[in-house]
Amino acid sequence: MNITIKEFVNLLSQKDLAYGHLRGWLEDQDERFCDNALNRQTVARIVHQFMKIELGVPDLPDITPANVLADLYTCHTCVNHIAQVYLRGIMDAQFVERDGIEYKVFNHYEEITSEESKQILKNIKGCITTPPFWA
């Protein structure tokens, strides 16, 4: 079963959408379309911004190892969000085959399930040194 933006934000922060928007880790579109199914690209952005703003987790300085993702630059705005969550092991990549060649992809627009969102939250907890307020 897929999860909505509103449901994910509630699991992530136990705060409402307005709080996340005010703090800067949610965007206007997240509030306006909060009942839409959540895709991997949006999760990466929300999680990355949440970790920076709420948890004080600095960006990894070198994201070049994320270049193994064939679709990393599909969205130029999202490159750092995706690289940060991928390199920290918060979100994984998938393998796809095309013309007999296997590629590692992030798969930006794939919707995530409720189970995947729970795994993402576990992965966040596993990669930070200071327990978050919701641990």
C-alpha cells in the first residue's frame, strides 16, 4: 500500500505539515498535494532537508560516489538530496536492465509503500549519532 506525503511527514516528525513548511524542510507543493502518493524523489528531498534542519546532520562533502546511479541527474535540483540519502544508506538503488546492460538507478518517480517508509525511518535512525526526538 502506498503512503501519502501527509502520512510520511507524520511518521517522520510527529508534527503537522505547516510546521515542516515553516521550518523549511517541506515545500508549498507538499502542503497543497499532501494526499498524493509519495515518490522516491520527494522522499529524498524531505528526508535530506529534515536531517539537515531538524537533526543538524551536515551534508557529506563528496557525493561523487553516487554517480553510480545512472539516473542521478534526471532532476538537477534533486541531485544532492538523492546523493545524500543514497550514500548514507537511507534509501537504496535498484537494478534495471536495458538492451542487455544492467544499470543501477534511484528510480525517482516510483511511489513508495508504507513498508518502505518504515524502513527509511529505521535507516535514518541508524545513520545518526544523536538520537532524534522521536526515537
